[in-house]
Amino acid sequence: MALLPFVAAVATAAPAVVETVNATAARARGAAVALYACSMFIGASLGPQLAGALTEHGFGSILRVTAAGLLLGAALMLSALRHQDSQ
């Protein structure tokens, strides 16, 4: 049941992220959107590989690694927002 709200949040946030990347890139919009798309495809490709590698350690390990990735993403986002506000 927790997966549905998570997927809905990602599906809702993805267009907003693309728009934010597009708006903040100024003259390098094409490169910024391409880099964002590349990072999305890398994550989509590595996610199943990581889950498969952690399967032998149990579902709890997969959840902990996923939570750590989400926390890292949130920390990077907050850092970028602070950097953007200071400019």
C-alpha cells in the first residue's frame, strides 16, 4: 500500500523537476535537460541491479539502501536550494 503513494509522488514531481531544470539552466537548457535525462536512465538501470544484489540480505536491507538514497537526494536538493537562494 505504501508503494502507490510513493509512485504517485514521483509521477507528480517528475514534470516539475524537468521544468525546474529547464528554468534554471538559462542558456544551457538542452545540456541540462539531457544531463537530467541521462541521470534518470542511469538510476532506472542501476536500481534493479542494486535490488538484485541486495536480495540475499533481505528486504530490510533493500529498504534501508532505498531510504539512504532518498535522504541523499533530499540533502542534495536542499543544498542546491540554499546555493540558489544565496545567488
